Amino acid sequence: MGLFSPHTPRGRPGLRAAGKEHRPSTAGSVGGLGGREEAGSLSARGPIAAAGSLSLNAGPVLDMRPTARSVLPVSVLGGHAPAKADSVAAPYHWRPLQVTEHEQKHEFTYTLGTCVRTLSMGVASKTFEGAKAQCLRLEPNNFTPQGPLWCYLLGGSMVVCRGIITGRCPREHDPENGRNIRICRLPSEMRPRQALQFAALSRQAFNVGGHVTYSTNLVTLVVTPEGWITGVSPKETQGSIDLSAVRFAVGSGISIVDNVTLHTVDLAGSRMVTLQGALNQRFFVTDRKKPLGILPESCRPPCDLTFVTTGSSAGGFHLLSLVPKSLGGVGGDLKWLDSVWGSDAIHLTGIMYEVSPDALSASTWDSAWTEESLKVFVQDFQKFLTCKFDSIEAAWHVAFNVDGSGSVNFTQFCRACKAAGYVGNQTRLWAALDDDRSGELSMSELNRRFNCEAESG
């Protein structure tokens, strides 16, 4: 299991028989909510919409602490993660919405939907070697913590939260009427530059005829530039939420597609990757047929990974998949598997994973170049473009800068290289051309000239 593989308990932790094993509710226990919610039942309201109501089941609350040892990431240096107070790290079953059924990787899969195990991650106190840890400041008289709440700064550029809270996610911020969306606050050095949205799982347990029954809901966690972690839901929801769904970068990254950036940090002999930002409006019928984005070879995932992310439309959630590739310097494709709505601007924030071990030798930026080898590599590509399009300027306008924005992200660059018939390593080529390390390519970088050329010209 990788460094950022989801927290997956063995067996069936949290399920206990009725009778003497039942324990009375405590301050950190989960309230009971009748009914079962799923992605398709979300009301057509935004993350911050009109107020709603909540009907509680009167059944006794059960202790859901897992009885089996949790599986830990490979970077843990001894020790074990403490048992979670609630089994909110259980997989989320996404049922088909825009499609009849999802493609199954195994012939013995008895479901039409997809099990998503990435909404929570097993984050122990020793998971991140050398990471800076600080406590989260909880909003008074609102959510109740089930154990300590922490946030970690990894490599000086990535933030990962840890801890479980129990409370109610309202539809709007109205503290005077008991609807407070604020959960806790991040330290000043661990705050994003702009508001970020994360999909999280709210899970509850209640008693039905002496048996444990769960109700799961997708909720949206919003992190503001002021550091507030807030919880909102299109349908007012009570339950336990794992804050490990909040993971983002505070440094600069590579422009992957639209307003989405890719961030990496090498840590304890591994590499962590996270995506951040939102895509432009997409239409499921047409855009699901091609990758939403392309990953460099240095960020190749270890296997097919599924994620649930939020959208900009009211009540929008999306099922996405990262598929590894090993061709032409491309490390993987980002695919759109399903969606609550047929059209939406998808937020990719919260997608985080550990790269495949064979991707560690590759680097998006820090390729080892000598001045002469860099010159030869870039000039060979420029000669290729000149033969194909007659000039670098023509290649820029016809193949690369197709949207007229004046800059090219990594996905646009890879698609342009593929359309032009280039078969070389696109990640190394990107690293060679992105001279200012801005994460985007400009016309001047594509038409880069070296000192000897400038002098002879």
C-alpha cells in the first residue's frame, strides 16, 4: 500500500451485534439519522443555499470504533496509527447516475457502481517524516472532535489534515439560528491563496431492530484563504467526517489543464502528488470520451485510482479516475466516469496519491542537462516543428495556442505533440522548454534560442 493510499480497515470494523455490546452515546458519538443518502439523491441546491431541516432517529447510538488493526502507509517509521473513533474511513459506493453501469476491472465484481476508497486516508502521527505539525483550532460550540485534530506541512508546500469531527453540516451559514458552517481554523502558514472545495464523507450509525445500520452522505468541505475549514451540504446532514479529505498545496505548481495545477513533493523516499483547482465547464456526454487531463511520467499513479470531487453546480459531485500510462513521457490520464449533473465545472482539489515506484526516477523539472545536451534536445524538437508547420510561429498558433490564451498547459502541450506526430519524451521536453519554471509555456520559450544562436544571428 502506498504512502497516500486510502485508510482501508481489514475485515468489517465497526459492526457489532445488538445486545450487551451496545454502549450508550458519548460526547463524541455519532447521532442517528434515519434513511440512506447517496450521490443521486442530492437536492438541487448549492454548497451555500437556503436552510433545511433534519429528522433524527430515536434509536440508541452505537460504538463504532474499529476492532481490527488499520493498514498503514509504507512511510510509517515504526508504531501504529491509533484506532479511529468512528468507521468513517469505510469505502463509499457510488451508484451509476449518468450511465447504466460502470466498467468493472474484475469479473467477480457484483455491483454496477464503483467503490471509492480515497475520501479518507490513514494519517498517523508518524506517517510524515520531518513534517511540521500543528493543532487545528476548533470553532467553539459547534462540531465535536473525536480525538486530536492536526494539520501537517509537508516539504514546506503541502498541507494534510488529520482528525474526525462530529456535527451537523448545514446548507448555509446562519449562526444565530444554530447553523454554523465553521469547523476549525488552519494556522496562518497553512492557508490556501484562494477558496478550495473538497468532497468528504459524512457517516452515521443507528439502530434498526437491534442491528447496526449506516447512512452515508457526500458533503463539501470549503477551505477559505482566512484558514477556515467549513462544512456544507445540499441536504442538512448530521454525522462524523474525517478531515483527512482536506489536502492541498500552498506552493506553486505546473499548469495541467484550465485552472488546475499539479503539485509534487518528494518525501521519505517517495513522491506525493496533488491536483488543485477547477476545470472549465464540461459536458458529460462529450467530454467523458477523452481524458480531462494528462499527467507527466514523474506523476504516474501506481494503479487505477478513483476519486470523488465536488463541482461548481448546485449539489454537484463527480466520479473521476486516474489511469497510469507509460508512453512518450506521459504518466497517466484523468478520466470522467460519472457525475450528478450532465454539465458542470469540476473541482479537482483533493486528488492526492503516491506515485508508482518506477516513476521516482523521472522528474518534471529537475532533469539532468548539460548546456550542450539541452541545446541539442530543444533544437531537434524545433527542427521537427519547422518541418511540420514551416515555422515555430505557425506551430504555436496552429497546434499549441489553440485557445489564444498566450500560454500552454501540460495537457495542451501533450495533445499538440501527439497531434503533430512527435514520439519523444514529452515530460522531458516540457522540462527543457519551461525555462522560467512558471508551470506554463509561452511562445518565446517554444522558440527559445541559445547564446551561440543569438550571437551568430
